[in-house]
Amino acid sequence: MTESDFRAQTADFDDVVTRDWPANHIIPDHSHPFALKALVTSGQMWLTVNGVEQALEPGDVFELSHSQPHAERYGPTGASYLVARRHQP
């Protein structure tokens, strides 16, 4: 998916921000007070949800529901992604 396609698909979200993560960074299980849809724009990351790990590279999209527990880890060059957030009303 391209960045312009992603922005068009997430126009109704509350905000879209860029997140940059350093090389080999690990974020253990956590959750967020919002639902999200994200587009990986550089690097490589692994997302673990419900015990299932998914490898993600530039152009890949992932979604998490509000308060969905997950873990993240980032590749040897780190990773960046655009994340659209939708807060609960």
C-alpha cells in the first residue's frame, strides 16, 4: 500500500502520526487506549498478537482494536510506520 492510499483510507481517523523505532528495539506486551491502523514505511518489525507473530515490511499494513494486547520488536535498522488512531467516543 502507498502512503497516499493509506491516508485516503484513514481520513476518518482522529489523527495520523509517524512513529520511528531504533534498531533491535523490543516493546513487551502492552495495549493502547485507541484502535489503530498502521502502514510500515521503512525497516522491518514483528508484531505479536494472541501469541501469533507477524513479520512486517514496508508497504505492509496492520490493525489493532482498542486495548488489544500486543508486543513489538524491530529489525537491525529499526523501523518507521504511519499510524492512524481512532479514540473511543
